[in-house]
Amino acid sequence: MRRSSDPARGQGPTCELGDSRPPAAACRIEAGRACVVRHRYYPGDQRMENQIRALLAAGYEVDVFCLRQKGEPRMSVENGVRVFRTWAVPRKRAGFLRYIAEYLSFWLASLWFLTRRQITHRYDLILVLTLPDFLPFSAIFARILGARVLVDMREVMPEMAHADYGFSMDSLPVKLMIAAEQGAIRFADYALTCTEQMRETYVSRGADPDKIAVMLNVADPVLFSGPVLTDEQPGTDGAFCIVTHGTIKARYGHDVLIRAMPQVLEAVPGARLQIMGDGPLRAEYEALARDLGLAHAVEFAGFVPYDELLARLRAAHCGVVPLVSTPETERIHTFKMYEYMALGIPVVISRTWAVEATLDDEMVCFFTPGDPADLARALIRLHGDPALRRRLAARALAWYEQHGPEQQQAVFLRAVERTVGRGLQV
């Protein structure tokens, strides 16, 4: 997208904010240059990849600046994107001070990269995906030199620090995080976040509500397609396959699901739980399953290739999202919620603020966060009612089809238009 103050660049973008057509049709944007900055590895971040697809479809040249894993090239071209990788302090699950070192080193690397590239390549758009919330300030000199900055506020960092590290919401570290969060939104030309509840939180702390849009964390449109929508008739083998996947850490409630299994097995002896993924609490939860006598019924599969993951999910009778209730999890949606919906398998999920405000009891099966007995009751109910499983899955899929990848990419491109189009003569 080019700024029309330069006569050689022509006119700016035209995009109706209410347009729900696919992004390539919804926005007529003259090709420009964009850089996406993320303190992660590439590929592997579904939300970022959805955004990159939208930029490419709109005609942008896209660079990505990210972390480098051992053996990866410093620069490569992948899927039409130039990927620049840096030897900042690598990611490692550790304590709070380690995270600060990782964030600061990547911020400095990003500051140098964006300043140098803005001089030589003149980015029209810099998309910065948090965490950390101070990462957008790495674009300060690039912004002075003409780039426009769109920040994607991916997490509510103060609430996360409160939940993960026990910081009081009135403590100095949390106050500094709030200052960084609000400063990043003010610094950027426009902002995105993941749920309306996150947006409300930022606004309650002082952010301009007209400056933040919501783009949902929907599933990969390629990998999660062809919904299952299982048969309404009960099976004859007594099997009941329960799945959950993703990082194994406290906020995601794997222990609640494991503790629900003894009650489930009393009513459904053929029930089996598959946990795909890894994380800091895997060993502890494996020990919990053994202590509860569940070694035969609970499988920890670790991280599995996508084709195996999809096969396992497609064979499941339901997918579980057992979030515990914290100030952070009450405000978020997980990717796996949308992945189960896109696959057409019924979702059993904690009744949190953000989820209950988005979905209802006709789409998902709710249970009380942190309550193994209530989760067990929900699973037993689904096992005994195949018609309910199919009905929930079908209604959730219908909702998802109205709010899926194309619609969210269109939301994203409208945010791009607001970012780069600010101050344009169109």
C-alpha cells in the first residue's frame, strides 16, 4: 500500500470497512512493502501466517523478521516471503529474568534491522506482533522515516504475569507492563487484538477504543478443512475418544481433564484420552495419571506431525479445552477451540468470559472451569447422546463458517487500510 503524498505512487487503497468479501476482492490495494516482526520462529505461528496470506493476496511484498533456530539460514525465501532470522537470545522455557533477556535482545536486533531496512527498502507497513508489548518501539526510527506501524496485541501481558509469576496487579512490574501496553497502542498507527474482552481490557486502562480492532484466532484454512460431523447413531464398540492438544502448562488445565477421567471411566469403560503436545508440566501430569491408575486410559503422545495430529483429531468423539480461570484465560480464545470447530467435532470447553460471550450452549458443551466432576459429567453426557454431539458440532461449524479465515483476513486488511491510509488523500 503506497501513500498518495508521493505522486509516483498513485492513489491509496479503497476498502469498505463493512465489506465481508474475501480479502483479495474486498480491498483494492496498490502493492507495497511490509515487514512482519515476531519474537518466534517462522513458520509455526498460525495467526501470523493468516495475516501474511492476506498481505500477499493484497499484492504486498512481505519480509519477516524472526528468531533463528540452529541450522536455519540467516535469510531465505519461503512461500513467497523473505525471511530474515536473527541470533537473538533463543527462546527457552525458564524464569522471568530469562524472558526479559530474550525480549530485550530481540528488541535490539529488531531496532537495528528495521532502521537499516527502512533506509534501504522503504517499508510502507510494519506489523509487530507482541509479546513483548514494548516490541513495537523497535520500529521508532522506521516510523520517523515514513513507515506506518500496526501492532497486534497478542496477549494481555499484565494478567499473564499475574497468573504465571504471582505478581500482584498493583505491583511495580505489572504497572510497568501496563505502561508498555498502553504506550505501544498509542505509538502505533492502529492496533489489533484477539478477542473483544482483550480489547475491553485495553480500553479500560486508557486505550482509544476507535484504534483497536478484533481479529479472531481462527484455524488454518488448509490443514483444518473437511469437517467430520460424526454419525448420530451410537457406536457398537463402546469406544469414546477424547482429545486435547497444545502446550502443557498450568493455565490450559490438563490436570483438570486427567482428574475427570476416573469418573468418566466408571460410566464409560471404553473412554480413552489422548494428549498431544509437550510443555513444562508434562512429566508432572504423566505422574498424576499413573497415580490415579490411568496409564491404560491416558496417552501422552508429545508433539506429533500435522498429518498424524489431524488423523487423531478426526478420529475423536470430542475435543476438550479445559482452561482454568485466571485473569488472563478469562479474556482469551485458544486456537484449538477453533480447530475443533473447523473440523466438525464437538467441543467441551470451560465457561470463561471470552468464550461465553462468543459461543452458546447450542454450539459447545460448557463446564465449570477447574471442576473435574463437572467436566466428567459433560463428557459422560456427550458419550450417551451422539445426536447431541453432531448437533453441537454442526452449529459450531455454521458459526465458524461465518467468522472463519476469509472473514478474519478481511478484518485484518481493513486494519491495514486504517494503518497505512491514515492521513491519505484518497
